[in-house]
Amino acid sequence: MKLFDVYPLYNITPVKAKGSRLWDKNGEEYLDLYGGHAVISVGHSHPHYVKRLEEQLEQIAFYSNAVKIPQQEELAALLGAISGYTDYQLFLSNSGAEANENALKMASFHTGRKKLIVMKGSFHGRTSLAVAATDNPSIVASMNAVDFIEFIPLNDLEALENAMNEEVAAVMIEGIQGVAGIYTPTAEYLRLVRRLCDANGAVMILDEVQSGYGRSGAFFAHQLSGVKPDIISIAKGMGNGFPVAGTLLSPKFQAKHGLLGTTFGGNYLACAAALAVLEIIREEKLVERAKILGEKLIPELKAIPGVEEVRGTGLMLGIQTPYPAAQIRKMLLSDSKIFTGSASQPNTVRLLPALNVQENELQQFVDGLKKALNKEVRA
Ligand SMILES: Cc1ncc(COP(=O)(O)O)c(C=O)c1O
């Protein structure tokens, strides 16, 4: 059997990883500032993460949601305490798309409505409704296309006011738009979403799949604006590579047996991974660290000749230059051995490093970017 060839691949095979470093099969060392697409939150193979998973594996790795799994409650309690959402309820699943599907389903169950408002540039995943709510027609199959979703420009207050009415089940918005190229909703905009959702009986959903788990310098990016959504979806950094996701539901959502479900979601290993991540985030103060590192790095990046704009906060950054990002990223990889991320915005390089990336590693990126931009100027 052959693999279904859907991924444009680097010709690199990492065989070992530690912190923010990767090594390929030839022993070549790379700096990982992409984190496997914002997934590596606490660094590769963190000793506490490895130990917790190993210990769990020795005990019991999997059972379904037919039995009591105390680690799920432990995880919900710790996530509530660290995020500040102590009174919310947690539904565990396996991927960001699934977390969003469940968020949307709950909004529709709760309101009895089906109209959905999402943002232009959004990415919410590839399952049926999540992909329909994603602003990329090339990945939406006919079977996924629906007529009840309205895309409005991010941060356009008037467009939001015009789209909102009492038929709307939910407004869904990313804490910071990641795939689009790091675009942040303003505090004013999020406050208006909150106000209009309340006024019209709609549900406010924050997709924090990429911008959550400390990446922005707050546990959730929307917390920088002081708003409180009804539903929050999480994945990526939550398991540091172990597939685990969650939908956080405010107390107004009523659970009923059989309403949501999954075979794998919340299994012992997934909980061990997610608990290890939160323990490391708490122990190493990684949310505060992301904020401090971002505050230091952003002005340094802005000062580099050729950098037009730096968007984002904490360690979720988009660096825009006059040159195609594909070219810059290729140079960073070949000349400086640094992995970075791409974005839909063609000139934006995305940085999504582990939150415990070292300062000298970020300096290595600054030097590598200077070198790449210098090369572009001379070309
Ligand atoms: C904001 C956001 N939501 C949802 C998803 C989908 O997550 P997953 O690939 O785990 O389904 C992504 C993935 O990039 C994302 O960035």
C-alpha cells in the first residue's frame, strides 16, 4: 500500500528531539520554532512528560468512556484552576476539528438554531462543519458546503452588527487567527461579539486550538481582552503531541447522557499527557515566560531591515517581509537549520515555538532571519 499523497513534505526525517532541538537520521541538528504546527508547548521529550506517560503506560493505557477515569476529573480541575475557568465543564476529544464540531453542536442544541457567523480568514479544521466554517473553498467538498454560515471581516464592527440577529446560534472566532497569518481580534471587537451574542441569545465560541495554552502570553488569547466566551475549544499544545482536545462549556450548558461521545477521547494516556503539560506549564511558569520572551523578541524582529510588520503576542508571531515566505523559510532551513511555519498570507513567516524555548535559540532565529533577508536584498 502507498500513502495517500496529500502533504508537501520536507526531505528531512527527524529521529530524535529534545526541547526545541531536532536531529535527523544523519545527525544534523535543527532548531524547531514551528513546534510541529503549534503542538509542542512544553518542548520535545520533556522529562516530566516522558515520565508521566511511561508511568501511565505501565498501569493502564486505554479504556473507553464506559468506566470512571479519575484522571479526567483531575485534568478538568487542573485546567480550570490554571485557566481561571473553574466553573466550566470539560468534554474531552481528540483533535481541534472535533473540539470545534462539538462546540458548534452544543451551540445549536442549546439555542435550537443553526445560523453561524465566522470570520474571513478563519481556519477551524477539516471535519464537516468545521471545514464549512473555514474560509478556504478549496478544502470544502460539496457535501460539506452549507448555506447557514456567514463569513464577515475580522474586526469590522459594523459587519458584525449587520450579520447579527435572533436566528444566530453562534459566533465562532479564533483567539488569534493562526493559519491566516496571525491576525488578532481587537478587545473592542470581542466585547461587541460578547454584547451582541447576549442581546440576541447566541453562543460565543472561542477557538483557542492554536492560540491557547499560554502561546499568546495569556492562558487563552481572548483573556487579554477580558471577555468570557460561552464555549472554548482547545487542542494542539494541550497534549504536546499526544492527540487530545477539549471543549470547555460554561455552566449554562446542560449535559445529558449520550449527547456527545467519542471512543478515544479522554483515555488514560491522553489525560496523562495533558496533565503533564499543565504541570510543566505551572511549574516552569510558561505562560508568563511566553509573554516576557515575546515582549523582548518583537522589538528585535521589528528592528531587522526588511521586516515590514510583526503581528501577534507572546510566542505566536507572524513576521511579514516584502519577500515570499516560502523563500525565506527555505533559506532559514537550509542556511540556519531552523524550522518555521507558513501562513495563508504569502509573505508571512509564522513562529510557534515551544513555550520554554531558550533566549539564545530565539537569538539564533533573529540572526538567521537577518541573514536570509540580506540575501534577498542582494539577489
Ligand atoms: C485555530 C484552529 N482550529 C482548529 C484547527 C484544527 O485542528 P486539528 O488539525 O487538530 O483538527 C486548527 C489547526 O491548525 C487551528 O489552527
